[in-house]
Amino acid sequence: MDVSPSDEVEQGHDVAAARVAELRRLVGEMAGVLSRPDYGMGEVLTDREYIIRRHREIYSSATRVLRIFSAPPYSRKIEADEPLNLADAARLVTMDYRVITDTSALGLPGALKLVLRDSAAKGCQNRLVAGVPFKMIISDDRSAMIGLPGDPRSLVVTNPLMIGFFGDLFEAVWDMSTPIVNQQEVDDLGAAVGEEGRHLLALLAAGYTDAVIGLMLGLSERTVQRRVQLLMKQMGADTRFQAGVNAAKRGWF
């Protein structure tokens, strides 16, 4: 049986989503073992303010490599116009600094603007994936913090074996994620799509259904479907998700 390019893309997304879901499940199961005192592999953090402080310490301690899984909800409101920390940017631009952001973040006002600014000012390589396994930061292969899936607690890991495991996991997700291009690469297609079209594409990239998008935009589900088909044609995309990701790569939202 012949398989169309559209079907191949959809199958690829399904396989990637299944792999991410399995990784999320495994880490959830591992959390209890890693945090056992007699194993000496991890420390479970429960206090929100302490979690934020430890995250900042791990982030600031990196000198060579910084790898991050980023996903909502975030500990503070995103401020698209917040001042750039020049000292921080000077430190990060010399490092291997990579971030994989969950596509659900694209629906947050100002989120993509900050991602693109980090790419330009901090030398950060950014990619998108639909559903990161969990929140994570790895600093110089010395320490890592994991946000436990579906759990307000976090896990700090310093065991070299486990740091290596989470590093390999990051690389696996990196290979199946989509790069985000610089703002300078936005082309004339943005003008044709328009502001409303860009908003709709952001909702597509975040994974919302036609029915939910219709409620959010005050449109009928059938109208949303027609507009999605038109946007897919304009974007040269085979799937809804691909159209949203292509828009994100152009920095449209």
C-alpha cells in the first residue's frame, strides 16, 4: 500500500510523541528510586522557593555546557521586553547552550520573542518539540534538575551515571525536534498570512483542536477547518502541526 508524504509526516509525529510519552513514564517511575538516601543519586525538593533558587544556582554554575527542556507552567510571568542581562549573555555565548521548548509555550504572549532574543544575544540553539518529557536543566554534566512529571516536586541529580543518562535522553529528543530560525529569516509570506492567521497558527502549534480554537476565536468549527486548510496550503505544510512549526521557525508569534 502506498503511503502519502502527509501520512509519513503524521506517522513520524506519532512515533516521536510515543517516544516522549515513554520517557516521561520512565522518569516518573525512576523518581522514587533515584531519591532514596541509600542510593545517593538524587535529592527531592518540595519547597517552591527553594526549587527556584536551586534552579538558578544550577543555571548560573554552567561554564561549558547547558542543556534545558523548557515547558509551561513557568515559575514567573513571561515579560517579552524584560531587560537583557549582559553579563549572563556574555557568559552563555561562549558555551554549548541548547534549549528544547515544548510547543505549548508558543501560545504564551512574548514567549517566542524571548526565545529568538536568546538565540541572537546568548548564542542559544533552540528547538521545538510537541511534548517535552519533563522540565530539565543539565549544567556541565555535573548536576541536573528534573521536574517530576505531574508532580510539583523536583529532583536534583549529581550522580555521573544518571547525569549521563539524562544527557543521552536530551540528545535523543534534540534529534527529533524542529529548529527555530532567526527573526531575520522571516519572509514576505508573513504579510500574506496576516495577524489573525499567525494567531491561528500559534494555536495549531500548541496542539489545540478545531473545536477549542473556534471557541477561543469566536468562530465555528467548520470555519476554523477551512482557514486551517488555507493556511496549510500557504505554508506548504502537509499537516496542521507542521504549519504551526513552520510559522514558529519564521518567528511569526
